[in-house]
Amino acid sequence: MTPRSRMAGQVMSLGIGVVCGFLGYLLGLPLPWMLGAMLGNTVFAIAGAPIHGPTKLRPFVMPVIGVMLGSALTADLLSQLGGWITTLLVLPIYLALAATTSFLVYRRIGGYDTVTAFYAAMPGGLNEMLLLGAEAGGDERKIALAHAARVLLVILFVALFFGLFLGVRSGANGQNWIPLLAPSLLDYAFLLLAAVLGSWIGKLARLPAALVFGPMIVSGILHVTHFVEIAPPSVFIITAQIVIGATIGTRFAGATLREVRRDISLALIASSLMLIVATAFGLLIAWLADMALSQAFLAFAPGGLTEMALLTLAMGQDVGYVSTIHVVRITMVIAIAPLFFKLVASRLVRPD
């Protein structure tokens, strides 16, 4: 693909994201700009349209989401410390059950080789699992499609379920609209500081989703200490959601309909089972820690950190709690996956 055709594909992807995001907004979907852009680009990608993910824009828009999430943090962040500790204690058990269940789906039903099935099943970050799986000799394309399908299906299920059945709507609606001129110049300076400094700290500390979690931490500190008391203007948030949704949808570009149908079918089974496990653990944490089930469930939902944090914010739940649990989940998977594969997964089935 030439640079010119790649650029044209990115422009087309963003155009699809804007149109489908606006349609999602008119239809009243939860997180309409992200969900609309994601679904629209997925359809066009499967149909063979020459679209390409706007990856060059991600480093610029991800910190915007982090700053927005940080603006929702409050001074009583640690008021549910018991719930945090309880969740962290049972998190390894959840990961083991969810990953093993998903692994058996890809290995037994899908017929994937052991390495590919293992790294396709791990509920970690797509890029990290792709790199680890490739190093171990797995099929990169199958691993990438498995994770892309998992993230898409989990976001779709959670957003539509809570939006259509619980009445959750996007935080970027007319009632919460923040105009471009609402923040003062000093506000803009602090918001920019949170984005830049947070991104640097996140990368330096090698945090999962560094461009989101780092700015979220710095933004949270600035908002809790009242250096700034306003979130980024809504137009920036909408732009970031369109880029995120378009990026997820275009991950299916270049795949044949047969591949997508098979991989999405397997991901549907695996993701459904993981969501059942997540619901069970959500119920357990809600009971043990006297926490809202919706909040506990979002902490275990096997989606991406950014997307789950956005849904958490839309639902009015504790963004700090849910985001932290997802960061710990991703970190644990990255750190433990290779060792776990050698000790356990390779013994679950006969050698290939």
C-alpha cells in the first residue's frame, strides 16, 4: 500500500466514522460516536472497502480520553478500598477461569494450534498478546482477529445492554456539552499539561495503555486538587471516540468474509463464556464489597481499558476503580502469560 493510498484509506475511515457516529447519535445509542464509527468501519472493512485505520492520530487522541477520565475522579477515590482489595485478590482466579475457558474454545472448537489458541484467549491487550504470540510461534493474523473480535463484541454487548436496557446514554449529549470557549486559557494550560506530562509518565513507567492511564492519573490529581475543574471540550472527546471506533473497526480490513465469519463465530462463543464468568465474579464482588453490580461487572468485563472506562463514565460509576482493575488485569496477563503457557496451557492438550 502506497503512502497516498494509505492516507486516502484513513480519510475514508474517518469519514465513515463521522457519518456513522452521527447516525448513532440520532438513534440515541450509548457512546454513539465510538460505537457508530466502530460498527460502520467494521461493515466496510468486511465488505472489502480500501480503508485503513487512523493509527497516526491515536497518540494525539488517546491522552484526550485519559484527561477526560481523570476529570471524573473525586477526592473520595479510595473510599471503597475494601472493594479494591477484594477485587485484586480474586482477579487472578477470574483470569485463570476466563482464559482457560476461552482457550478451550479456540483449541477444541476452532482447531487452532496450542500457541495461537492460548494467545488468542488471553484477556490482555491486543498489541501485547500479538507480540508475545508471534514470538512463541503463533499465527499472528488469527490472534489479531480474535482480539479485535473480542473487543468489538464485548463493547457492543456492554454498550447496547446498558444503553438499551438500563437507559444509559453518552456523556457527550446536549446536557453535558462543553463548548470550546468554556475552559479559560489557564484551564487549557492545565489540561494540556495533564495530557503531555501524563503521557510521558505513562511511557516512562511502562504502564498498560500508557497514553490513557498516565494522563488520567495526572488529570485526576489536578482535578482533585482543584487546579482545574472542567473536562476537555466535547468536540475533542467526540473526535477521540471516532478515531478509537474507526481503529477498532478497520482491524478487520483485508480479511476475507470466510475468515471473519469463522473468527467472529469463535470469538462470540469465547466472549460469551468470558462475560458469563465476568458476571459471576461481578456478583461475588458486589456481594462481598457491597458494590453496585454494574460497577463490579465493568471491572471484570474483558474489553479494552479505554472502552470500558468510557462506558464506566457514561454509567456514572467509579472510573478510578474500574480503570485501575483493568490496568492490573492487563499487567498480570502480560507478565504471567508466557510462564503460564509453559506450565499449564501446553499440557492441556496433546502436542501439535
